[in-house]
Amino acid sequence: MNDALESLPDLAVFARVVAAGSFSAAARGLGLTPSAVSRQVARLEARLGVRLLERTTRQLRLTAAGQAAHARCQALEAAAREVLQLAGAHRPGAEPRGRVRMSVLKAYGVQRVQPLVAPFLAAHPEVQLQLVVTDRVVDLFAEDIDLALRVTDTPPPGLAARPLEVVEHIVCASPAYLAGRGLPAAPGDLARHDCLWLGEHPHDARWRFTRQGSGAQAEAVTVPVHGRHAVNHSGMRRDAALAGLGIASLPGFMAQEALSARTLVRVLEGWRHETAYSGTAWLLYPAQRFLPPAVRAWIDHLAAGLAPAA
């Protein structure tokens, strides 16, 4: 391996001699003396144990071994150009290009991220964007992922973290359901209602609420809930709530349109429903000084598109 690396300068000089057609012309282009160029080619020939060039007073001619070596030198030159282009594409301030791979939570990806994809790709025609839609925690390094979007109150250590927006869980129901069953005034009243819950784990049927008390300390209460319908998909829970099947706990981004249209009504105003899926939406990426321009452009686009309304 060391011999191969040490031979790279001699290979470059050999390629320049072939391209220039003479030692003297190659020397002028390289800023060397013809004798220095000749010594480097001779050293390469000695290392390979074959003659690469037939020298005459008028011209140079490649031997069969020289032709094979020159073909591979051209491949090396092409590889070097690709490396330089790659470095340029990743230099800060360069035009965004290349692939960006991001993991994103399922419901959040559909409702909040997907609408931002088309404008981003239209603005950056040299970028390829891949979304890995999953609710599991991914390993950015092991899975070759540039950045991840997670909702949490505590971003993991060891990664750069950029906050996007607060994601709260809203407890809501249809006006028709509330007209028939009444409006809960406190979390404890949920025991008398049909609640739409995830159903993945037993603790999903225990809803925790907090609110700021009269003093400095927050008030917290956990209540058991039950209902005839459980589903671990927020869009389906929203639709079940719209159909009047009960009181649902939904991410704010999933409930917002129906709340604005008054087809769903928020209940337990003043209480915050604490869940494993509430907190701040964070963009997480390796803590390094420079990011490829394509990744930086996508991060900035998400931050602008998901910024809280002024």
C-alpha cells in the first residue's frame, strides 16, 4: 500500500509526459527541469520493472506496458477530478447538490414535512431527498442517515439539535358526542366517557395531565381511561373522533384543521396532556462544524416552513 501511495507523484508525472508528448514540454507545464521529470519516470519504471516509454531524439513512444499503465493513470486522473468535485459540492457556500437522507416520525412526516418537500426540490434541482418514515429511534451513523426528526423534551446527547416547533397533544371530541355525553370539566371526568386511546401498551390507558397551579409548583394528575375503540394511528383516531366515537388524544398538528373548522372541539382547556409523543420537534444531526450544503439547505427550509406563526 505504501509503495502504491509513494508512486502517485511519479504516475502523475508519467501521465503529464504522455499528454505533453515530450519531457521538456511536460517539465515546462510542471515547473520542473527536464532532468527531474526524466528521473521520476525512470524511478517509476524501476519500481515497476518494465520500460514504459521508448525514447528517441524526435519523439516518445509508449511500450505495451506503458499503454496499459497510461490507461490506468487516466482512470486515476478521472478519480482525482471526482474527488475534487465532491469536495467542492460539500464546501460551505457551494450550490446544494447530492442526496439528503432523513428519518421522520410517521404522522409528523405526513402532516408537517411532506407539504414542504415539493417547494424544496423545485428550488434545488440538483438535490435528491429521501425520507425514511419510521417511529423507531434510528442510529444516524450506522444507518447512513444525515439527520433525524424526533419529538422529545430532551434531545439525546452527542448530536447537534435544532428546535422546530412545540408539539402538544390535544384532547378533543366532536360537538355531537359532547352534546350527548356532556363536556368534561376536569381530567377525572374522563372516567365517565368513551376515550380513544393508542392501545399499544397498558399505560396508554392512563392519561397524565399537568397544569400550572396557583403557586410555583405545577399540578399533575393521572387518570385511567377506557373506551370501545383503540387505534395506534393518530389519523384514524381523529377520524373516529369526527365520527362521534369518543374523546381522542391527538397531536396538535393532526387536530388543528378540524379544530379550526369546529368539527372537533378541544376539552379540558388549561390542562396539558403529557404523552411520550409530545414535546419539541427537533432536527438532530452529527455535531460537526460543516454540513454539506444540501443538508444545510434542507435544515433551513424545514426551520422556515415549521416556524411558529408570528
